[in-house]
Amino acid sequence: MTAPNSAQLPLPRLRPMRAADLDVLLAHEQAMFGSEAWSRESYLDELADTELRYYLVAENADGVLLGSGGLMTIGETAQILTVGVLPAARRHGLGRVLVRALITEARRRGASEVLLEVREDNLAARKLYEAEGFANLGRRRGYYDRGRVDAVTMRYAI
């Protein structure tokens, strides 16, 4: 996996997220998501619902956690709930790997579409989603940052 102007990195190992991963994730949650950071309780609630939700982590060959993603699938519609790459692991294509893995899981669960919301001001994420085939659907006014930042809604047809 490579990104422009980056060195070749080994592909990360993807595996289901475990509660034990939360200590590492939560140490970086604020840096990754700011005012939208999730709490331990929120993650534990999400992980408990294995019927509708799917969370994975990416780690390097040494088992160091690099990022995570989450998906909810209800019927034929899946929604990417979160994709986060630890700051030190950014700009190496890991977000792309996570998004593709979530789309693969949505397909495995029988979804015909994947939806998501992304901060309007997160240009890197928006470009990634567009490059992966997500189309803009619209906007949700005041969705992020306690009403100060709009969300762009996007859809990927499977």
C-alpha cells in the first residue's frame, strides 16, 4: 500500500476489533476525531452488537495497532460508522485499506449500498471516498463539532 511520496510499507494485518484494543485506540481518539471522539462505553456498546455491527483494526507485523473502522448493516444498506488512522500511521494508504475491507464486509453481509457521513472540512477523507467510488448525496447541516461543521453524505453502490 503506498500513497504519493511515501515509502513502501508492508500491508497491515486486519482482524476483528476486541475490547482489549480500546486502550490503544482511546489514547488517540481525541487526535483522530476531536469533538466527535467516542467513549469507551460507546465502543463497548458497538462491539457487543455483532449481528448488525462489524469493527476491525489494522496492525503492523509487530502487532502495533495502526487504525480501525466500523460498519453497521441493516438489510440491504450498510453504513460506515467510523474510519480512523492513528496520526503516526497516516499518509500511507491505510484509510483506503480499511474502507475497502468495510465495503467487502458490507457485500458479504448482503448490502447493496454503503452510506457514510464525512466532515465537510475533511478534504483528505472526502477525496479518498470519491476515489473509492462514493458519490455525494447531499449535506447535513451542523452535523459535526456541536453544530459548527456540516457533513457530506455519500453513497457507494455495490
